[in-house]
Amino acid sequence: MFTKNAKVDIELNRDVEQLIKTGGKERILPIVQAGEPVLRHQTAQYTGQLSRKTLDKLIDVMHTTMLEAPGVGLAATQIGLGLALAVVEDHIRDDEDDPREIAEFPFHVIINPSYEPIGSETRSFYEGCLSFDGYQAVRRRWLDITARWQDEDGNRHEERLHGWPARIFQHETDHLSGELYIDKAEIRSLATTENLEDLWSDDPVPTEAAAELGFTL
């Protein structure tokens, strides 16, 4: 539990409160773009540095910002904050033949997350990133993982994730160690989101993997 023996960092708490205020009445924060140093730094483990009131407000504004973008995940680094915290959420869509194995992934706050692969199977699909706006590329990821994280109350969780939820979790967790999806993407597949939708959504993509249209994280 974060509330037990946790020491609030008064200066950091004040800075986060100021950050939250930049979201205005809409509670939407600007999203940091590739090239900003914060996206390449290892984040600090969250141990209760924020008051519970500030943490709750931060989670709320991150959730709102993610949905407005729109995206299915948002890491703290993407709003310029070097703490190991992210929010994720996605829902099943109408296309039952989607090869990405999309499954219901209700809203989660993932604090101090980590993962490890289960087995050796991987899948390659298009991915985008809110911090690499306007582009997508094919990225190979583990099909099944063991995901571990803490929630906003400090409770520890461990869950097996498969398919698209596993991809989302990997993408956001990697953000917190300073990695962007493009670092290990198939660069020849890089396309603007507009061209991807107009030219490649119904045709084979010239990469070693059969890739389908991605979503932004």
C-alpha cells in the first residue's frame, strides 16, 4: 500500500499540481512528442511521492487526455512526468475478423509495471504512438505475456494477457523505460496514418509480416 510509510515529495507534488492545471477545465494535457528527453529516460518507481488527492487528479487528467487524443494508452512520460505510471483502456469493436485478437481491456491504472513473455510466439501489426503523432509502423511483439503492476491503492496484480491487450501493456511499459515503439519497428513499413488508411488498409503491406491497421497508444 502506498499510503503506509509513504513520504510525499512536496516539491514534486506541487509540480504535478501545476501540470494538472495546464489541462484547464477540459482536463486535457499536451502530449510530449519524440525528441523530448523525458521520453528517453528511465522513470522513477512510484512509492507514494504524491498525495492521494493529487494522484487521483493526475489519473483522471491522464485518462481524459488519452480518450480525447484518442488513444488506448498513455504513459506519464508522454505528459512530461518521469514516474512509472500509465493508464490503459480499450474495448471490443465490431470487426470480429480482426487478426490482432482484440479483447476487452477495461480501464486500468498500471503503476510500476513489468512483463515477461510466455512462450516464444510473436505477432507483427501496425502500431502508432501519441508521442510520434501522424505515423505508424509494423512492430513485432510477444503474443502472450505475464503482466505485473500495482494499482492506485498499491495493490499488486499479476495477469496473463494475450493478443491486443498484451500489445498495449508492452507498449506503455516500454515507454516507462525510455523506449518508443519505433526503436524496434520495421522501418520500411513506416507510413503516415493518412496513407496507411488510404493505401494499405485493404492491401498486402510490403514487410515480412502480414500487417493490419493499428491503433495509437
